[in-house]
Amino acid sequence: MKTLYMDWTVYEATEKYPELIRIIASWGFPQIRNSYLRRVLGKKFTIKEAIEELRLNKKMIFDSLKKHGFEIKE
């Protein structure tokens, strides 16, 4: 199981687990595939902040991450 901390930046998380790029894009955020945007904006937001900022359904996100083998640490 891969551990994912909600206080990691989006950039940090996608660097550690590149498969997150595809997963996050499937949530309706295809811009994550752009390496420049991921590096610049991804360093400004934690995963928790990104979920809140994008008004994503937290339960759906957590279920999706768990389905892909992630253990979520809040």
C-alpha cells in the first residue's frame, strides 16, 4: 500500500507517485498533466487544499485513491 499524506503538496505527491497525475486528471482536472502548471501551481497547494479549492467530493476522492492502492493520512 502507498501512503499519501493530505498535507503534501500536489507537486510533491505527483513526484513521489506519478500515477497520481492520471488519477487526478480523471477527477476533472486535466491541467495536472501539464508539467509546468503542476510544478508551479502544485507547489502552492496541499492535496487537502486542492480538494477544498476545487470543491471536490472528499469521500469520492478518498474512495478513488483507496481503489488505486493508496492509504490516506490526514
